[in-house]
Amino acid sequence: MGSFLAITGALVLAYFVLVNGFQTVLLMSSALELGAYRRRAWGDEPRALLGSEVAPRVSVLAPAFNEQDTIVESVRALLSLRYPNLEVLVVNDGSTDATLANLAAAFELTPVHPIFRRQLETEPVVGLYRSRLHPHLVVINKENGGKADALNAGLNVSSGQLVCALDADSLVEHDALLRMVRPFLADPRVVAVGGTIRVANEADVRYGRVVRSGVPRHYLAGIQTVEYLRAFLFGRLGWNRLGGNLIISGAFGLFDRERVLAAGGYESSTVGEDLELIAKIRRLAHEGSEPGRIEFLPDPIAWTEVPSSLRSLGAQRDRWHRGLADVIWRHRRTIGNPRYGALGTVAMPIFVVIELLAPVVELLGLVVVAIALPLGAVDTTFAWTLLLVAYGWAVLLSVLALVLEELSFRRLGTLADRLRLLLWALLEPFGYRQLTVWWRLRGLVGWLRRRDDWGTMQRRGFSVLADPGV
């Protein structure tokens, strides 16, 4: 038993060193990428596209299922986007609440004949509507088929060269599309661009825009704010230099429509449809010797409401991990295969070892320590030292993400907000971290049992400020 515990402990320690070593590389890569991006963007005025007659048409696809509390404000945010050639398509995916009724009342929807080319198979479209107030707003009413099916229906109806996929509850900043389009114009190899997602819980919203964000006082929402900053500012930004991104958040991404159609659209049989699409586009690009560059930009921002209950958050993280496992299995041929470039030799192996297997190794480490300490198989001083190092490193990563934000975009609000965010960073490793391990383990088991449910998320809706002129 002593030998087994010693060997297992050594493997867990080696894994700890590997993970933290990679995170260090990712952090350095992110800092370099952020500096280079700021230099490239210096003096670059995205509003120059506003008067351009050659700006590519962008179709915004917003699937909605039972979003009655947030749908009107979200659509108002989409309609306020500053872009010269815009089409907004809201896909009502068989909602059973007042989502469609609220849209009809707020935007004076009128039925139009549903004529479009059905390039992707979807559940039946039962109605097509256009707004009298905003002619570039189209609402698609269809039978329920899930988010991927709704996005595919939007792809069928859309007319844009580029398509922006996002969640119906996302609030996109007014100049985000102008920034997102730039990589497509600068580099013909770019086929998809991802933006940053930020937490809008307790934010104040007026005319579909976040006018005051702040940092949530609620424990779960506050810690997720730290998570999102860390994931986007040094996670996905760092991947730009380490073989390209494998994830574009389903809440906010811009794609070449023809490349998405060529890949068969979104896969309805997985709960990780956003990750699966990127993996498929990148894999097909290598197999067909076509361009397939994926970019992440830190300054186009979409705000979203994150789960504020343990049940909703657990269901979300369970689904995310099931989606990750499913996508890795679907594209397992790429793992370690040099034919697929950095996708096969860097991105996929890292996602297997550091993302997919992380909760298994963390649980194993906790079990080994719990057994070894009473038996005296592990030196107590060493165990506590390792625990303190792990805690300190986790906090340091979060703090450095906050520093990157402060040195670049400065969107954290007041000094009180910054101090509150630091508090959440200090508290994250206690309880919350262990819960995420449990939820991801549950997701891995669920994938092995072939669960494909999405779970439910209860939303409180945004704090909408009244028109000051009323």
C-alpha cells in the first residue's frame, strides 16, 4: 500500500507540475499577444467601416428558448449594433413561454412568406416574421430542436457573408462587430473570430446596452467573474500563439458562412456544438489544404448572465464537460497526428490531458492525501507545502488576469469593484473549486453513459433602467 500511494502521489505531483508549467507558458504567451494586439490596434479606428460600401454583410443569429425575461433587451442590444450592413435573425426554438409574444409586441412583427434555401436539415420552420420598426430584424419560429438546430435554421435563412452566432441573452457592445470583422479583412486565412464574454449579473442596462457593470456581490456570480476574466484574458488570448484556439464561445463568435455550411453546420447530436464546429472546421482545413485560422480578440465584448444557483451552475459545467469529452472522441484521429499541425500536436493533446482528465487527477490526488496522511506515507510538512503552493499559484493566476485587465481595458469599475474581485479570487479555491471538480466528474460519467440533456438554467433577467426622458 505504501509503494502504491508513493507512486500515485508522484504521478499526481508530476501532473501538477505539468499543468502549472503549461499555465505559465500560456500566461507569458497571453501577455505577449496582448501587447502585440494593442500595438496593432493603436490608431486603428473601427468606425472607418461605418461608411464603407464594401463592408461584408453580417447576419447575427440568436437562438432563443424560453428567454421571455431577457429577449427584448437582448434584441434591442443587437439592433443598436454599429455596423453598416447588418441582418439580425432571432430563432425562436419552440419556446413554451412568452418569448415570441414579447418579440411580437416590442418590435411589431408581421408574417412573411417563408422562402429560403434549405441547405441544412432542421426541425420544421412554422413561421417567418419581419419587424415593421426594424426591417433588418427577422424572427424565425420553428419546432424545438435544440440550440444547434436553431443555429442551422438561422444559417439557412441568413444572407450574410459572415454570420455571428450568439446566445439570445447576450448583450453585445455597440462597436463589437466593427472590431470582429477586421481580422477577416486583414487576413483571408481567417475563418472564425471569437470575442470576450463578461458577466452582466447585477449590471444596469439601458437601450439594450450595459451602462454600468460593476462586480457581482453574489458569491457564485462573483467567482464566475474571476473565472471568465482568467479564461478569456490569458486563456484564449494565449492560445492565439500556441497553435490557435479550439474554442469560440457559443455566446459570441463570428464565422465565414460558407465554411460553416461546407462543414455541415452545427452538430445537433452533441451538447458541445460550438467546440465541435471549430474542431471540425480546423480538421477539414488540414484535410483539404484550405485556410482555417481561428482568432480570438480581447476587446469585442458581449455581456451575459451567468448562473446564480448551484443547481443551474452544476448543470452548465456538467454539460460543458460532456461536450468536451464528446468532441475529443469525435475528432480523436487528430490527437498527436502531425498531419493536423498544431491542432493535432498541441491543442488536442493539451485539451485531453489538462482539461478532460483534470477532475479525475484532482480527485485522485485528494483521495491519496486523505489515505496517506493517517498512514504516515506522506510527509505532513511536504503535503501542506504543496497545498499552499497550489493555492498560491491559483490565486496568482487570477490576480495576474486582473492585472492584464487593468493594464489594458480597465473595465473593472470602481476601486470597490476591484477589491471585491480580489476577494472572490482569494475565495475561489475554497469550496467552489471542489464543486467544479465534482460537476466535471459528473459530466464525464454522464458522457460515458451517453447523456445528451442540456439541463435547465433559471435567469433573473437584467436590471433595465427606465428611459430618462420618460
